[in-house]
Amino acid sequence: ISITEFLLLAFADTRELQLLHFWLFLGIYLAALLANGLIITAVACDHHLHTPMYFFLLNLSLLDLGSISTTVPKAMANSLWDTRAISYPGCAAQVFLFVFLISAEYFLLTVMAYDRYVAICKPLHYGTLLGSRACVHMAAAAWGSGFLNAVLHTANTFSLPLCQGNAVDQFFCEIPQILKLSCSDAYLREVGVLVFSICLAVGCFTFIVLSYGQIFRAVLRFPSEQGQHKAFSTCLPHLAVPPSMSSPSLDLLVAVLYSVVPPALNPLIYSMRNHEIKDALRKLITGCFSVGINCLLSSA
């Protein structure tokens, strides 16, 4: 029997808790849209922020917007309409988009670590190593690698025969949960691809750790405390980004943490200790408020 739809995990059985889940996720989703949208607009509109670090931050916000929009709206709709269903094509699209965006984000964080390493450890070579063309190429490589990774995983996963029903034990279509529905021996091919991706992720993580190890050693040799503080303020937010990698053993709570929390928290993490972002956001909000007041006065 061919499967035409999957049944996602419901957050709650009672109607009151379903509606509570809907409103909670709606608040988180709107906050993520507003915060990431403000950062994208501020970086795009303020020429002072047209530097490699903020170019990568703009890309990170775009990826965060995409990843949270892939999982949360469907979960909210299911809670609101008291259903668990997602179509087969919808599930495949959700897997592809989520793997694409999360993989690209992880590669981009690796690029951002390299950016900070060059800026602090090799400042005289920064303009040469991270010119505008190099930045575009690195960002494109992150997006392209995520796309190829998603194509590989989605094609492998949905080419498997499924003979364990259609109930996905997660609130969105997640590869490890779909593998549980496959026939006993058929999933080994996708497990091999997952192992390859995990090895790649470990390589990126090792590069990030080594880069920041070199950065902190260099910063501690700075003669002034002001210089140390400025360097740390541009690097610490990168390490504060919550992890976004999936694992077959993740339960519902951890799935919410890695799929929903990072897109909502990343803008806060990056703007809290960054005066340039704060100033750009202040100018943007003040400008929008002034335009709104002028429009009201002119129409009165």
C-alpha cells in the first residue's frame, strides 16, 4: 500500500493544551520573524554594516527565517485544526528544506568562525582574504553545500520502502523518525549517508573550536582591556548560538530546542553585545516611527 500522508506527533490530546501550544508557537514565530527581519533590514540599509561579518550575519538571519518557517507553521496549523496529517509531498518538502537550511547554517557558522579568526589573528591580511568576492563565494558555498546535502538525504530517505505505518514520532518530518518506518534492512543506506554527514559536522565543529582557541589566545595577548572586550564582544555571540544538529535519539523537547529556539534567539544573541547592530536598529526603528508619524499628520 502506497503512503499518501504521514501523521505527525500531537503536542497534546486536550483542546485547551492544543490551543495553548498554538499561541505559544505563534508568539515564538512572530518574535523570530520580527527579530530576524529587523537584522536583515538593518544590515541591508546601513552602509556602515556592509562588512564581511554583517554580510554573514544577514545570511544567518535568512537561514533562521527559513528553518523556523519550515516546521512551526505546519505544527501550529495542526494544533489549531486538531489534526496530525501532512501529505507525502509536504513531508518530503519539509525534510528537504529543513536539512538544507540547517546544514547551510552549520557551514555558515564555520565560515563565520574563519572570518573572526582572520579579523583577529591576521588583521593585516583581512582585506585580502575576505574581500567582497571571497565572502560571496564562501556564503554561496555554504548554501550550495546545504542544498546538495539536502538533495542527498531527501532522495535517499524517500526512496526507501516504508512498511512500519505512517505515524512519525515527531512534530515535523524528521529523517531519523522516517527511517523508523522503513523496512528492517532498507534503511542501512541512509544510515551510511547520515554517518557521512555526522563526520562532516564533526569536522566543521573541530574547525570552529580550533579557530576560537586561536582567537582567544590572540585576544588575551592584547595590551588593552578595551581591545580585549571589543574582540570578545564580536566572537562570543558566535559560540552562544544553540546547537542545531539532529540525532536519532532526540526527543520532542530537544527537537523543539534545536529547530525552534535558535532562529528566535540568534538575533538577540548577536545584537545584545554588538553596539553597531544596536545603533543600526535604533536608526531603523526611529526612522520607521518618524515616517509613520508624518503619514498620520499628513492624513489628518
